[in-house]
Amino acid sequence: QVQFVESGGGAVQAGGSLELSCLASGYTFRGRCMGWFRQTPGKGREGVATIDSDENLSYADSVKGRFTVSRGSPPGTLYLHMTNLKPEDTSVYYCAAQTAKRPGDCFVGPTNDYAAFRFWGQGTQVTVSS
């Protein structure tokens, strides 16, 4: 059974920081693309950050320079370090992973439908007040 558990969300003031964590189990995630996504009412789901098997990173333009995605230990652990948070960052954040080696699909952008991300967590709420 594949399980994803996200944590670290909360309520912060604009300019503050949060550290999101994702623990995925039940699958061999080494060599697989993983990423963070967020879903806001009225906006739908958008990609935030991805990291591939070679540690190449991809970020949404709106979070570049403020967010950092990284892998941890044990395999399947993923982090999102968020700094200088803005009210527009308010959303439910989800951890996700690909199940196949699809390096060409490991990026954040409008041309990626994220269909290769087959495993998704339950999400953690991030609320940023002005």
C-alpha cells in the first residue's frame, strides 16, 4: 500500500517561513520524480516545485527565490522550505510522485498535465495573513 503523509502546514504572517514535509512509503521512490503542488479554491491545482532523479529542480515562477524543494532520508522523504511567504501562497499543499521513469515530465509548467504523478498525499493547509 502506497501512503503519503504531509505535515508542517499552518498559519503565518506575511514574510514568515514554513517547512513542509512529506513521508512516502510502500514504493521505491529512489530515481523517481517527486514534487509539491497546491490547490486553491477558484484557481485549481498548480505545480509548485519538482525534483528529479538527478536532483534537478523546477519551480513555479511565483515561488522562485523563496521556496526550496529537497529530498531527505529515508527514500521517499521530501521537503519544501518556504520563506518570505505571501498571502497568495495560501493554499492546500500536496506531495506527489511519479511511478515511472519519465524525466521529460519532471518539471513545473503549463505544458505539463502532471499525469505522470500517480501518487498524491492528502494535503496540508498553509494560510498566510497580511
